[in-house]
Amino acid sequence: MAASRDDFVIAIRSAFIKKGNKQRFSLIGLIFFSIGLLILSKISFPVTNYLKITLNEIVYRSSFIVSIPEKKIQDLSNKIKDHFNVYNDYLLVKEKIKILQSKKYNTQFLEEENKRLKKTINEYIYNSEELVAKVLIDKNSPFLKSIIVNKGSKDNVKLGMAVLDQSYLVGKVVEVNYSTSRVLLISDLNSKIPVGIEPGNIQSILTGTGRINGKIEYLETDISIEDNSIVYTSGSGGLFKPGIPIGTYYQETEESYEIVNFFSKLSQLTFVKLVSFDESKN
Amino acid sequence: MSSKFKNTIGNTFLLYLPLLLLFISVFNEFDFNYLNYQYFSFNFPFILIFYWSLKRIETLGYGFIFIAGMFNDAVLGFPIGISSLTYLIICGFAAYLRNITLRPSLTKDWLYFLFTILFANSINYFLLVLFFSIEINYYEILGNIIFTFLLYYIFAYIFDIYRKILLRIKV
């Protein structure tokens, strides 16, 4: 019994403490170093923050270069799919254009009317600054849904900026480095966005599911929402301006939670707009 | 014959190919996630690190594994040090198995690998969720563990062939 315990101790000691053949570091030393780094990250020690920013700058660029062959294969497969679907897409687009053209004039009128009414009631008007950024890394990791864009603090990117694909919300900036930034996508489990659902201006919170859609949370039980209602940002909390379209709402079954299908295809982002808003009184 | 092959560019490439693969896989995260099969993903660095730590640790080296972990954290947006710790835990388990094994068997290694990745992922999950308050879908992790475990057998078989080539040319 004692001999087998000794064997165990010797095997453990040999595995963790002794430096192996041609090894500069012992395993246990590096494990303690990793734990130390984690603790320093947790308490936001300045040196680890600088280390992180430097590492991010190097890694994001390198990762972009290393990912080029995989991206090319992915693009090629998407192109082939597109070619096969071209006729069906054409018919769909033709139909959509017809509908949109009829809506366009209506929208223009409503926009002007909205501006006039806001002036009348002395409501805030939102000024926005836009910045177009290229998506460097889009990893679709099983753990975190985020992308890296090629704009950072040198381009005046700020934490919390809204990230749009055309006019649809796709995420917010959660990490800013010197020339790159990380955007947490709205599909991530950690993303929580105050939203309003139209018609009815029903206030709620949109959370990511970690997949391709989102879900509505903290909704009162007696409220019923029609399928295909549109989900917009509500502007609560002041981070985003109200009215940025996000997706359409639907409930699969009575028991299941409410799903939001995003307007933007989050796995196909190539260029995005980083937008900051500020409120000004009339 | 073997000395003739030593120190050529080809041999150096062969020798460092697993290390190169490790860095490419952490930079690129190639896990076929873009196929969009629900829950299908696997952790190639885990397979690579476990196999080479078990069979021939000097090919990768603890220092490089530590650095690869830091790069992986930067790519995934995790707190710096978490992947390094996970990778080094895998190295520790592999080194322990190496020390106690007299007659290596792929099936035993395979089962031990399952235990190792379960432990390593538990540490990873515990730190991310409880220590850093990052929400993670544990079904995704479970899928990742299962596919990593299943694919280990195939990759280990390929690496065995590769290791035999290395032994033959004595690099």
C-alpha cells in the first residue's frame, strides 16, 4: 500500500516538478505562472492590461493572416451555394423590391413628420458618428460569439459603441486595443440589450442564445406578442439610440421561450459600422 | 543513411510540424464551426497537446504550449492565462500517464484522454463562470468534449504513423 503511494508520488513529482528532456521550464512553475496571471487579470492589474493589449494587437493580426486560407475555402463554398440559388434569390428580391418601393414614400413622410413632432415636444435628437470597420477575425467559437474589427483607440473607438451591419444592430464594442477592437455579438450568451417590440412598444431584454438567434427575457406573463413583430433597441440605459432594428420575434410553441431571428446574418459579416450616439435637445 | 537526412530543412519542418499545427490551430481555431452543425465542434489543440506530451514532449515544449494558450485566450477573448492553465493541466496528466505506463495502448490512452479533458474543461468552466462571471453554454462544451474525445482516436492513429516516420529518419 505504502509502495503504491510512493509510486504515485514519484510519478506526480516526475510529471510536474522535474524539467523534462530539453525543457526550459518545469510544468508546475508554468501552472503557477498561469494562475498568477489569472489572478492579476481578475484584479485588473495594470501590467496585465498592457500585456493583454499588446498580445491582442499581435495575435489579431497574425490570426487574420493565418485564417486567410480557411476564409478562402469558406468564401468559395458560399459562392457555389449562391450560384445554385441565384434564380430563386432573383425572384425573391424582385418581389421584395416591389414591396419596398411602395413603403419608401410612406417612410419618408413618416420620418419628416416624426422630426416635426419631436421638435414640438422638445424631445432629444440623436446625433451619431459612424466609422466603417473591416472584420478581421470571425471565429464563431462555441464559447464566445465575437468578432475582431480593424479599428481601435487610434480611430476614436470607445467601449460600448453600437455595431451595425447596414442599419441592423449586430453587437457592441467590449474591448478596445490600439488598432483593433472586439465586438460582442448579440447572439452571445453574455449579450443583454434593452429592446422594444413593435407594435405595442413592449419593453424587454434581448439575450443571445449562443447560436444564430436571440431570446426575449423578463417579459411579463400577461403580455402577448404577435409573431413577426419587429424588435428594436429601446434606448434604455442610454447606450444605444432607440429604434435600431434587430430582428423579428416569434414563439415556436406556447411553452418555448420567445425567439428573435436577427435581420443580419452574423456569420457573414465583412464590414460593419461602429456608431456612437449623443443626445442633444432641440 | 539516417545521418544523411539530419539537419535538412525538410527534417526540421517535420520535427516542428506539430508545433506549427498547434500555433495554426490556436490562431485559426479550426474546429469546423462554420459548418454550423449544432453542437459540433472539437478542440484540436487538446488532442495535439495530449498526444505529443504523452509520446514526445520535446516536440512541443511546455514553454511553447504556455504561449499557445495565451494566444488562444487572445483569439477567443478569454482572460489571459486560462487556456495556458488548461493546456498545462493536460500536459501534467499526459506526463503522469507517461511515467506510469509500461506497455502503451491507444485504447487506454484514449479513455485516459476523456478523463483528462473532462477535468481540464471543468477547471476551465469553473474559472470562467464562477471566477470571471462569463456565461457559457454547457451543452456546447459537452458537444465539444464528446467530439474531441471521439476524434482523438483518429488523430492519434495519424500521429502514430507520423511519429514512426520521425523515428525512421531519426530527427
